[in-house]
Amino acid sequence: MSTATRGNRVRAAVGTVTLTGAAMGFLAACGAGDAGNNGSDSEAREVYCVDEQDQVVDDSQCEEAERNGGFVGGLPFFFLLGGFGGNRYSVGQQIPARYTGAATRVNPSNSTARARNGLPRTGTVSSGTRISGGLGSGAGRVGSGGS
């Protein structure tokens, strides 16, 4: 075998490995696929209806805010989406700042932002509901809140 042929084969092999690594990095960065997740909740997000102090409020506040531009009685309400360290919160509890800083706030009346974050465009979303989907993961799905 000539040196030129061997050099071409080595370059082709290196190119294939490089492309494979790049593709894997791209898929990981985009959140595509759940390979190895096997239903693990480590990356799951949950949604809570909160006031501007990140205190969980009754879901009816976000339903009302959806109909009134994100406000009820002049006060803003949000869907707060995040991991929350696997903790569950009830009405009246304040979600700690260590979780809210990385969480996503969504105005209940913004149907585009809701859909982009894996929520239904309109309608009720129950606090504690698990969210999959949203940015970087293809289709959004809302799972059951469960306990």
C-alpha cells in the first residue's frame, strides 16, 4: 500500500471521528434524545403559579391572569418553570431564591411563550405539573402533577 493511500485513509478516519464527536456534542447541547435517562427525573422541570415574590398561589390566579394580561387586581402572576431541586411546593410556600434564579418566568397570557416552554398555549396548568419539552427538546408535553 502506498504512503499516499494510507494517509488518505487516516485522514478519512480522523474526519469521521471528528464529525461523530461534533454531532454528539450538538445533540447533547440541544437536549435531543434521552439516551441513558430511562425516565429519570434529574432533568425534569415543574411549573408553579407564583406571585412576584415567588410564593406559590392558587392556580386560579394564573387562570385569571391569563385572561387579564398577566395581572389580577394590578398584581402580576407568573408560571415559574424549573427543577426546584426535586422539592414540591404547596400554596403559600415561597420557592427559595437558589431555585428561582435559574427558573423561567412565563406570563400566563403569552401563548407563544407558554408553547415555547412546553406549556399548553391556553388553559389551566396545575402547579407541580411536570413539564417536558420546550426550547431545545422538540415537542412540548405536560405530564401529570402527581404527588
